[in-house]
Amino acid sequence: MHDETDWRQKLSGFAGNDPPTLIAICDAFLEEVPILIRQIRSGWEDPKDEKTLQVAAHTLKSCFRYVAPDSDIERAAEFERGAANPQAIEPERLEQLEAIAARWCELVGELRAETIAARE
């Protein structure tokens, strides 16, 4: 994982260094990412639903751009590219993506809590 200060500054910059905006972005990330992971798993398990897989992976990739290094963003991009043939995506790849998303949700949740605590 790249420097923790780096991603925190990056996300804060997207929020205009405004704590209420940062909290709102964190809230949106924490709400959206688990939904996207469920949609990716569903699209992977049901090959007839390639559009759901493609859109969810694309959106997850966009969410990751706020915080994650290129290697994590690339994991989501792999699923987006593989949407036409999801059965060719190994289960380990899906598990890796789920773990990456869970880790970022944990980190973003910690930043959210710290930001709220600093305002009190």
C-alpha cells in the first residue's frame, strides 16, 4: 500500500480540504463500495449479466481513484475488461478485489471517524 498520508491528502483534496465535505465523500464511498462488490460478485456468478459486472467494476474503479494506488485501480479494471467473459476470471481474482475493497472501506471509515472526532 502506498503512503497513508498520501491517500488521505488526496481524498481531502477532492473534498476541498473541507471536513464536512470529506465526511460526505467518506459516507458515499462506504455506502457505494460494498454495493458494487455485491454487484460484481453477482455478475461474476451469473455470466448472463455482463452489463451489471461491467458497470459495477467501472464504478468501483472510479471510487478507487479517490484513494487507491494504481495497482488496486487495475484490479477493478480487470473485471471491467473481463465482463464479456466473467467465467474466465479466476475466483482468486474476485477474492483479491473483495479484500482490497474491504481494506479501503476500513481505512476510509477510520478517516471518517477521525475527521468527526476532530470536529467535536
